[in-house]
Amino acid sequence: MLRTILLVGTGGFIGSVLRYLVQIFVEKGMSTTFPWGTFVANMAGSFIIGIVFALAQKGNLLNAEWRMFLAVGFCGGFTTFSSFAYNNLTMLKEQTYGQFFLNVGGSLFFGLLAVYLGMILVRAVIH
């Protein structure tokens, strides 16, 4: 268990640092307010997690430790959107459309609501 935690933590550290560097590199010199760095990181992380799970499904091409390091650690640190995208693709493949729409719509709606409520809380506490 400790080994897995260290693998996930190390992957998360590398992914988080790389996300920061990607954001700086992509947005350097841009004058737009669109978050291109985040968008690129989310799409790249989704692509990488697709590769990781495809390799894991092939049997002996990627063992469980590498999967944890890459999918949960690296991709999780690089972007949680990659896990979100993979989970939604799985629901579409399994034709669980109700769960798919609940997850997509609920994540979007409640995510925005949570950000808004967090901001209201801080404004109420810190005038």
C-alpha cells in the first residue's frame, strides 16, 4: 500500500509540475483570456490516459503499478479532466446514458455552483 501511495504521489508531483510548465509555455505571449494552457493540458491528459488504459487492457504491456503511476498519479496531477473524460467514455461504451448525462451535467452544474458558493463563503467571512 505504501509503495502504491508513493507511486501515485510521485506521478502526481511530476504531472502537476508538467501542467504548470505546459500552461506557461502555451500561454506565453498570448493576449487572450481563454485558458489555452488548461485546455491543452486537459486534452493531452485525456489522450495520455487513453493510451495508458489501452495498454493496460492488452494484458502484460502495462502492469498495475505503472497504471497507478501514470493514470492516477501523473494524469491525476496533470489534469483531473482526463479521468472525467475516461469515465464518461466508459459510460457511453456501456450505454449507461442516464449516468453519462448525470455525470456530465451534474459535474458542470455542481462544479460551477461549488466554485460560486466557495467565493460567496470567502466574501462573507472576509469582508
